Amino acid sequence: MTWAEEQLFAGIREMVYRRSLPLATRKLQIVATKLDTRSGLVGLALPLADGIFAPDRVGALISRV
């Protein structure tokens, strides 16, 4: 990790810990992703899958069949 990345993560950690209750951050780890260039695709895919496979949407699709 570069010096600039270390500083960025230190700032993020500081803000998260300052704005959160200690119990909520007790086991929290803020680290760099290991996904490299795929991180954007994975970040997009997760909420898309949540929306597509939401119970009400699945129910609506099944009722059409």
C-alpha cells in the first residue's frame, strides 16, 4: 500500500470511528479491496442481484407464468 493510500484509509477509519458507536466498530476492518479492477463490477452486481431477486419481484415473475 502506498503512503497516499495509507493516509486515505487512516482518514476514513478516523471518520467512521468518530461517527459510530464503539460496539458497532468493535470488529470492523477497513481495508483495501483484493478485487483490483473487478471491484466496480462486483459493487454493481450485488445491489442489482438484490433488486432482481427481491421477494416481491420474484413473486411477480412467478405469478405471470
